[in-house]
Amino acid sequence: MRLRTYLRASLLYVLLAAVIITFSVVLNRLVDWRLADEVLVTVGGTLLLFPLLLLLRLGRSGPLIQSDGTMISRLRSGARIFFFIVFGGTAILVGFVVFLGLRAGDDEIGAALFLAALGLGFAYICASAMISKIAWNDTTISAVGWVFATRSHSWKDIKLVYDEEFLGPFSVLLFSTDLKVRVSRFHEAHDEIVEFARGKLTNA
């Protein structure tokens, strides 16, 4: 999705949310509509969330081709911005939860630390997504794993290509070593990588 398209779509959702919020407030003032607050929060908030979700589709499509023929794919620029926002928000929330837990005393510190651990795990997933990078050529493919280490695989070992919805929409490349390369649908070159892998699988 190009920036101009994103801005137009986001503006449409924001205007629609503004109309619904205004309509709810007016009804509440005129006829004391009891559902006004629920509509204001639920519908208006959902519509305002759409521009953030649309970020996942913002950015160029296709790999970056280096001089030696190696092709590089990262998450689309909008997806990296999205995960940066979520990562920052989660980090702030974790700090706030720990602060409240410390102020509440021993009775609440256990729950606060548990929530903080969950938040840190989620922040780790966001950080992993932000630095996600896949590079491939005619013989090998390499990807940054969950522990931020780069692993390389030979196309000769490709065994299976399938789709997976766990933790998001992914295409999975399974190798005979039982190691996997997960390619997010929000990668710049998702389709190219999957098509290339299936071609290697057919010729294997």
C-alpha cells in the first residue's frame, strides 16, 4: 500500500469515527440516549484503531536486490512502525505495572511481576518482528531467528511449504533439518519467497 492510499483510507476512518461520535453525543444531549457512551467508546474507538492496523500494509512490495544477486526482504515499513508503537506502548505499560506493584506492597507485587513478565514477552515478540530479515539466493536462504541470531539453510534441504496462522499469518518453509523459516504476510517479498521456495521444492 502506498502512502497516499494509506492517508486517504485513514482519513476516511477518522472522519467516519468523528461523525459517529458527534451523532452519539447529540443524541445523548437531545433524548438522553443510554447507549450513547457505549457507542462512543466501542464504535468510535474501533474506527480510530483501523488507521493503526492499516500500517501493517503500508510499504513497498518486492525484495531489495543486491549487486551479487542476493535478495533481501524485511517487514514492510508500516509494519515496522506498527510494531515499534506496540513495543513502546508495552514497555511503558510494563514500567507502569511494576511501579504500581511496588507501591501496593507485598500483596500485589506477585501479580504485578507476572503481568510485567507477560508484557516483556510480548515486547520481545514485537522487537523480533521489527528486526525480521530474510535473505536468499539460488543456493541458500537465511533468516534472523527468535533469539536474534541468523541461521542459513540450503535450498537442497527444503521439505515442505505450508501456511500457518499461529501468532499471525505466516507461510512456513520446513527443511529436512526440522528447522523452519517463517515468512510473515507483511514481509515485503512474501509472495516471491514462497514462490521461489515452491519452485525449489518442485525441482528437488
